[in-house]
Amino acid sequence: MKTRFSRFPVHDDLSAPEASVPILKGAMASAGQLPNFLGVLAGSAPALRGYTRFRGELRHGALPVPSLERIALAVAEHFDSEPGLALHQRTARQAGLGVDEIALAREWDSHDEHQARLLRYLKVLVAEQNRPPLHLHEEARESGWTDEQLLEAIAYASLESFTAMVNVAGDIPVDGSFEDARQLHAA
């Protein structure tokens, strides 16, 4: 089996530019292991700082975690981001989503009409790269999504789009596979 290598270096705290090291050490301390995406993003300290600040702010927002996971799955599917799909299928299950809801989220849909309306609204922005029609905005609001939540959903879709674009542009391997490749390369 051939193992892919990232087009960008996957840094750790020993190889990253000095300005990225504190952020990487913090990520390793909180997660236990450094995701390949963050290792790649460490190649640009400003990009890494911006990403971690943006994600940190959205973590304390008004959207429930299952909604965030649905958005992340839809965006990762749209961009065909293997690392994003692998990560968010796992974290969506941890957030309580069933296999059927995960499959629907990947298609910008849900059995829960409240969630489906949010995803349909975002699909126009992300997948169709267009202005959502007014009726989709109103349907989302009528189903109970607040302006604050809609704005956070747009922000989160944007953040996940950035993540997926880096994953795809860098041909970043799914977490865990890079260490296997490193060991094969060293042997």
C-alpha cells in the first residue's frame, strides 16, 4: 500500500518556524497529538494564529456542537477533503449524530427540519457560491435560528472551507497515516 505525503511539510515543535512553536505545543498539550493540518499550517505562523483564534472564538458561540459537526461534514464533502471527513465523521458520532444523520449532513441535509433549513441556507453560499434566496434566510429564521447563530454558521462554514482547501491543496494525509509514512520512509 502506497502512503501519501503532504505537498507541504508537516511540522512538529522541532521543525516548525519559531513563531509557530508555542501554538503547536499548546495544541499538543490539549489534544495529545498534533493533527497533520495544524502541522502543515505551522509553516505560516500568521495563518496558524489566525486559524486558532478564529476556531477558539467560534467554540464559545451560540451554535450547538451537533450543528457545527453537520456543517463541517457538508463542507468537507463538498471539497472532497479526506482528512476533514475522517475527523468529522468521528467527532460527529461523539456529538451524538447517528450514521444516517452523518450521511445526510454530507449532502447538506438532515432528518431534523430545523437543522436541514440551516444546511440548505449554507449550501447556497458554499457549494453554489451564490447569494441565498431570501426565502431560505426566512425559513432558517422561522425554524428558530437567530441572527447570531446564522452569522456564526456562516463563519464556521468559512473556517471549515479554509481547512478543507488547505487539506486538498496540500494533499494532506488523514491523521495517523503520516506517522505510518514517516516510519516507512525511515526504514
